Amino acid sequence: MCATLLPGNAVSVAAADGEDITITMVESLTSAERTAIIREIADKYEEEHPNITIEIISPPLENADNKITQMLMSGSGCDIVEARDLTITQYVNNQWIQPMDSYLDAWEEKDTLTEAAQQAIYNTGDAAYMMPYGFLWRGLYVHTDWLEEAGIETPSTWQEIYDAGVALTDTDANRYGFAFRGATLGYMYADTVIWSWLGTDQLASTDAGYFLKDGNGATIFTLPETKEALEFYKSLFTDCSPADSIAWGFAEMVQGFIGGTAAMLIQDPEVISSCEADLEEGTWDLVPFPTGPSGQAVFPNGFSGWSMTSFTEHPDEVADFILYLSNAENNTYFCKNYATIPIHTTAAEMDSYFEESHFSIYMDMANDGDTYRTCSAPMKYNVFAAYKSEVDTMYQKWLTDEITTDELLTWLDDYWTQAYADEGEKF
């Protein structure tokens, strides 16, 4: 090539030398609505860069990460992959993606990135392996018409969710209190209940939420409060959720709420748009995440973003497009339409949506850091990838009484005690 792209520059190398280039990006959190938003921004980029084509691959949601892993292992077929808080460490450890520090350092919009965005960028260490596009904090979706009909106040604690859920459950009418997630990533919901019982002050680190503070590798799974939290969590399934929710993933639990099967749902802000489209205004609401006995509401700081593969043949063009997706204008537009928390501090100035209507609860939660905390599993451990493939099966065995609570806790404690023994302290 006869030209050099300055990172973050709006002019591509390809535009300088006339080479036709195709950039292939692969989504993880796939939905038709979200893909359409990305396609819209990509089309705009193609208009400004006529010799660059953006190809978007959108595997089915439930196996998208497996598809991405296969493509990365093959070392071909993609230039950009969607990395998540659950997958980024695996991608870095296997050298499937490469740092973008030089591009980010020269980017004129880096100074308006939020603190949360900075933390996500450097989640795996000192190098910038990902540019996040937004954050997925959880809230409580409720059918307010169901609650009003039953004379029940909107729940603000886990116990109130359970009490309301039991009262609203009518199996003969196929109406249940809670949309339970028993399939893929269901364990993350158990984690939030446990952390809300314990509080984050007992934890070694909020990015290693299975280990105790000053515990020399001791895990949370030996505490009586953890057992109590797990048994409470199981009661949500047995007492106020459909039996078939043992197999519910994201799509099924959302449909359970929107379709009128379940009164309450814990989910991310991306569900706002589905509720606005399919439910009558005034019949539903989104309220802050529930607190536990600790007085805290603890949930994952879920994030996803775009990473450049280590084998792309066009790193300058790929980085340019990633930063184009990530500029304040495009990110604000994307986050409003996809309902995620933006990465730029200027988002609320650019669009009042982020301080209004249903989305405003996330601003309220962000302003009350004493109550609303974020936490995650120990994702920096190499064994986390294997853990993800096993833990949901163990939870399903427990929920269906194939194993006891004590047996599940022993398995969890043994797993992470061994991880600490093998890999040391990674927090």
C-alpha cells in the first residue's frame, strides 16, 4: 500500500490507493432489529468509503459465540468479532484478537469515553483489545396492570418479587409470577441473587466475585448465606415460574413476559424497545434492580464490543470502521435504538432519551452507588471458558433435584478452589 492511515482518521487507506476491500464482522448478541441498526451505520460508512464493503454475519443468538470461536480458531473469515465480558479473556489468551492502542491513542473522541467504557477497554489488562459499544445493566420489568389488579405494590427487593410472584401465579390460567432463565447463562441469575445476599464488601474483588476478601483463595460457596440465597433462588423456579422455564434462554424469557405468561422479568435495557412495540403503554414498567438482605442490588456490568482479529489483512481499515461505529454520534444513535447504556459522557447532551422515560432508571441506579453495585465471575481465569460450558448443566441438575444444594455448592467450591490453586490470584 502506498498510503498510511492515521488511526481514527476518516479517510481510509483503501480510498487513497483505490483497492477494493471487504471487512467482515460477526455478531454475538444477534437480533434482527439490532443488525438493522448496525447495517444502517455501515451503509453510511460505505457511502463515505466507496471502495470498502462491510459484510455482517449474524449467527443465531444461542450458538453465536460458538460460531465466532470456530471462525477464530480457523484463523480466517472475519476481521471484526463481537467480544463480550464472557468471551474477551478467552479471545485474548488464545491470541485471536489484537490490541488497538495505537488507534485509540490517536482518536480525537477518546476523551469523552465514560469511566465504565475505559474499564471495559482495558478489562483484560493494559492493552485495548475491545472497543465497547454499550453496557447492559439489569432492571425489573413488571406488568403493572397485573400488580394493580391484585393490589400489590411494585417489588423493590428479591423477597417482594417472590411474594408477589406466588400471589400472581395461577397455573390453571397459565399465568406465573416470574420469568425464570433455566437454560444458557441461567447461572448468572443465581450469581446476582447470591451477591445481593452477601453484598460486595465480602468479596475479594468485584471482578472475581466467587472469592472472599482476605480468604487466600477461599470461595463464597462455603458460606451459609450462599446456601440460603441458592435455596431462595430455587424457590423462584418451583413456586412462581413455568416448569418449562428450565429450558428458557433470553428469547423465551422475554417472550414469556411480553406474551403474558409471566408477570415479572429481570433483563437488560435492550428489552425496552420490545416492550414499547408490543405492550400497551401504562400496562408495564421498568424499575430498578431488586435489593437483597445485604441492602445492595448486585448485578453484572454486562458489556460487549468490537475486537479486531489478529489475522485480519486490513488492520488500518478495520480499526477505522470500529472507531466510526464508536464515535459519539453513531454510538448515541445505536444505544438509543438498541437501548444500551452509551460509552460517551456526551450522550445525554446529544439525546435526552437517556434521562427520560423507562431508560431513566439506569441513571438513577448509576447515581446511587451505595445500593447498586456491579460484579462479575472470575473471568480472567483460563478455566472460565470451560466453567461456562459446565455450570448451566449443574444448575439444571440441581433445579430438577438430580443433585442437592450441598452437592452443587461442593462442586462450585471445588472448581474454583482448584482454579485458584492452579492459576493463583487473578484479582
